[in-house]
Amino acid sequence: MFAIKICGITNVADGLAAARAGADAVGLNFFPGSKRFVAADRAREIVESLPSGVLKVGVFVNAEEYDIRGTFESLALDAVQLHGDEPPELLARLASLPLVQAFRIDWRGLAPVDVYLAACGALGAVPRMILLDAHVPGQYGGTGATLDWSALGEANPSAGRPPIVLAGGLTPGNVTAAIRSARPAAVDTAGGVEYAPGKKDHTLLAAFVTAARAAFGL
């Protein structure tokens, strides 16, 4: 669906900066517990300001199916990212939507991911993409912690899995190495291009997108 996503967009100016820089997608965080939470009315302003070529991804954490569908439809989003502890059964009920499922990777590596995806497959609900973030106890992302990129690369990320979105502590300074080591299909950053939570540094944002596009050969 995308190669470069800037997540945690909370205002129109930052969304437009991501679009100008060449990002394929932006993330709008609807988790009230997030420092980058955006209310529906502000999210609508952001969505309506963006050019049609930029995917608008709604990020949800353990939300109800009704709320996810309602937000997706009312804001005319392009995809849904589930970033909590959602069971495969929820993905099955949302299978008509373009889904990205996030996983917080700990010492077990990709083994739990493969078990989860097998359960999704049995329900006919494999997500379009999977996002890999660093596991930090009690947190659902946005921590700035990084993954072991070389271990991901050695694990053959394409082996029977949907395209991988690499997240977790990515910055303009490390995204090239991350892409070369982990070999993901896409990258995602939020805090790595901010001067404060939910406030993007437009210079860092542009540098991140430029470095990522070069590493992907785009």
C-alpha cells in the first residue's frame, strides 16, 4: 500500500509537509492514550487538506469494531492500522477494510507473528501489511526504541508474510541502515521527525523521506 509513512500527524501543516516531502502515507492516531492523539474534527481538517495521492491511515488501539468502521467511513480513510492486542477474529470482522496489523517484537522475534498470521489465514483475514515495532512494556508504540534490524533481515521477512513495515526509533540518520539491514517493504516514523510529541520538524521530515526513498531506490 505504501513505502514511507509519517505517523502521528496532528495538524494540517505537518500533513502538508509530509505530502510535499514525498511521503506515501500519513497516520492519524485515534488512541486517546497517545501523546499524538487527534480528535475526529481535527482529523477531518487534515484529511481534507491532503492531496489524493497520499494515503490516510487511521491508527487504533484495542478499539471497538463499530468505532473503527465509523471513523474509517466518516473520514474517508484509505486504511486502518491496528496497533493494540486485537485478536484475529476482529480482523475477520473488518476484512472488507485495508488493514495493517502492528506487532511489538520482543525476544521471541517473529515466531508469535507467524502464529498470529496463521490464525488470520484460517479466518480468511490476513492483513495487507504488518508493522513491526519495538516491544516496550506497557506501551503501544511511539517509544523511540529500535528493533534488531539485522535479525529481521536474516529471518527472511518475505517468507509467507504480508509486506513488512518497519517502525521503532527510525530517524533521518538511521533509516538508510535500517532499510539495508532489515529489508522491509516500507518504513514508518513518528517521534524520529519531531521536536515535541505530535509536532513535526519539517526539515527532519523531509530528510527522512529523502533518505528512505533513496534507500528503497524510489
